[in-house]
Amino acid sequence: MSSSLHVPLESLTGATRRPIASPAPGRAFHIETFGCQMNVHDSEKVSGVLLERGYHPVDDPAAADVIFYNTCSIREKAAQKVFSRLGLHRGPAGHGKIIGVLGCVAQQEGEEIFERAPWVSLVCGSASYRRLPDLLAQIEAGNRRVMGLDTDTDETFETEITRRDNPFRAYLTIIEGCDKACSYCVVPFTRGPERSRASDSILREVGELASFGYSEIQLLGQTVNSYRDPSPRSMTFAGLLLAVADTPGIRRVRFTTSHPRDFGPDIVAAIDAHPSICNHVHLPVQSGSTAVLRRMLRTYTRDEYLEKIAMLRAARRPISLSTDFIVGFPGETGADFADTLSLLDAAQYDQIFSFKFSPRPNTSAEHMDDDISEAEKGIRLAALLDHQREIQLARNHSLLGEAFEVLVDNRGHKPGQWAGRTTSNRVVNFPSPRTDLLGQYVQVRVVQAGPNSLLGELS
Ligand code: SAM
Ligand code: SF4
């Protein structure tokens, strides 16, 4: 997945709204973002740093003086994409432009990037963004190769302003990095150690976002529920959820991604207690086989994971569930994969994200025998998706006739259609001749159900 930032200037937000230097003529920037929501939000903050320095955003990379790629290295394919993008600026096409590589590929490849693409001027890893103003100042002073790659930090990336790319739903990182050590994962290496942001700073920003008209807040972290307030207030994650939900003007609070080990009953109690906390939990399982989970170093067994699901299913509000799977992990037998399929039946997810195992540098699984062929990985992935499709279809069918509050966040695929999400994160499309629905909350009754979305009518 990649996205470019197209951001209305009125969606600038920040701890301190200082006047922004008027854009210097000719100093235009373009950022393309690959990967997860955390990367999307990092790009919003990087844009804020550039705006503060007088740069202005452009949609067309050809019109930009500064082009940044905010990269993802979670799977090999994602990392390769970046080098093909960099190839576009080889020779005359890149003359006079500052090309920068940010994010996880920058952290992973480091100086190598200058070797492979000598026209790149800036390499800055995800754990070093707080150094970005300094790195930019060095480039502006004529330095042609600058690099920020520290991971030994206890600081988080907080900016004076953030250029948010959605006028009603705001991302907010509350915890950066990761202290887990899943054997397949590059994140602890690329994003550094876990560090949480102080609760008062988070709540101040939430209050500001509400005053600018944002009604939905999405709290982000690789293991968002491992949040530990570093301030004397020592707020728990559940306490923080409640405090964010209590902020006047905030109607929805989402959070992603939760780690099963740190998912306790207090989070379920918070969802039950406050209707503004969305009744959707993304709880990646990765495999249904305890043997595979052990080799993945996930720190829970299949049964322990299913106990968490039972706890969520016992909530007073119906909580919708989504998850991530990796298929074809080294040594995954047919029986292990059958355990994954049977977990789908037991957990009854509303959505899954599934990936073929991809060996990554610096991870312990890199040295395991990647013994499942690409063809077999493909077969397992298709079987998993087929099985889940049936489950989703049945679950969505059970919603026919029910009415839900939907936050309208897009135009539908068909003319005259709108699309939005329920608090349980289900996508609902519905027809309406109205032209002013973007960002509005409306009641929609479900009249048709497919595996991936619902069709409704305004009620
Ligand atoms: N922190 C989250 C967690 O603990 O589940 C997810 C982090 S990662 C950005 C998102 C997903 O990518 C993971 O849940 C996993 O399914 C997938 N992933 C990570 N490393 C992978 C690899 N080496 N090969 C295939 N998929 C991978
Ligand atoms: Fe990666 Fe595991 Fe940390 Fe998630 S919890 S970011 S999968 S190491």
C-alpha cells in the first residue's frame, strides 16, 4: 500500500499553533508513504516539520524540490518497491531535487542506500525523526549526504505542528517502537525500543483536535495496549482510553494494534463503560498452532489467545474482531495450518489481514529454514481467505435489517453512493442525493450484505 499526502492546509494541528513561515517560492515537497497507519501518521508529522521550515506541499513529484519516501520493510516486496521508486530519479530526472528515504527501509539499509542510489541526499530512520529539522538544516546548508539512524532513544517524535490528512479522523501515536521480539519481525530493529508519550501531552493534543472539529481519534502504536504513562500520573492504557473518550467533542476512539499478551479485562471494561470507545479490537494472532506461535516467540499459546477472545465475547457490547496471520512460517506443517483454519471458526473474526512469511534481515527467523515453497504459501493464503470469506458473509448476513450509526468518510464506488464506518469498523455503502455528508454521522439500516461490506439506506 502506498499513499501520497493531499492535505488541506486548514487541517494543520499542533501542540502550539504558531504562525507558519510563508512558503519560500520554489521550495515544494512531496511525500509518498508506504505501509501501515503509523507510517501515514509519521508522514503527517514530517510534513509539519517541513511546513514549519517554509516548504509547501505539492501533489506532483515532478513539481517538488524535495521528495521523501516514507518506507516500509515489513515484507521484502514492500522494501523492493522503494528502490524502484528511487530509480525514477536516476540521471537528469533527479537533477536539482533533494531525494530522501525515511522510515523502516532507511533504518534497515542505512548507508547502503547512498551506494545503491547515489542521488539520494537524506536517509532518516523511523526512530530518528526528532532529528529531522537538524538534518534538513544541514541539507539547506549545502551538505549533500545526511543521515539519522539512532535507535538508542527514549524520546518520542513530537512536532510543533502536524499536517493531518483527514479533516475529521485524527491519528495520534501514543507509543513508539516495540520491546517484543517476534522472531519474524523487523519492527524492534527499525523503530527502536518501546517508548510511551506522557498522558497529559496526549490529552492536550486530543483537546486541541476536538476544538478543531475532529470527532474521531485513532490511538496508534505497534503494541498500543502496552502503553505505560511515563509521567507521575501513571495512567493505564484503559484509563487513557476513557480520558480520551471523555474529551468534549470526541465521539469515537479507536486504537490499534493490540498485543494479545497485554490485553487485559480493564480494556474490555472500558469499552463496555464508554460508548465513544469503538467496539472493535484488532488482535493479531499470526497462527492457530501453538507450536508455530512458540517459534514465532509470540508469548502466548492458542488456548491463551482463545481465552482473550472469550473475554472479549463476554463483553456487554458486541465487540467486532480483526486479526493478522502469517502463513508458511518455517516448519509450518499441514496440521499446523489446519489449526489456523480451525481458529477462524473458533474466533469468528469480522476481518483478517494475511501475509505469506517473508524472511527479514536482523530477525531470528531469518536463520530458520524457509522450507515452505512460494507456491504452497500461496495455496495456504488462498485457503485461509476462502474460509474467512464464508465466515464474514455469514456474520454480515446476521446484520440485515439492523441500523447503525455511520461516520461518512468517503464517496462510494457507484455514483450517488456514500461510504462510512460503523463504530465496529464495518464499511457501509448507501445511496443519498445529499452532497454534504462527508464527516457527518448518520443512521443507516443494512439492506444487503456481502463478505467485505454492507449496503444500507439512510434511516
Ligand atoms: N505490532 C503488530 C503485532 O504485534 O501484531 C503488527 C506489526 S506488523 C507492522 C503488521 C503485520 O505484518 C504483522 O501482524 C504480521 O502479520 C505481518 N508481518 C510482520 N513481519 C512479517 C514477515 N516477516 N513476513 C510476513 N508478514 C509479516
Ligand atoms: Fe513486531 Fe511482534 Fe513487536 Fe508486533 S509485537 S511490532 S509483530 S515484534
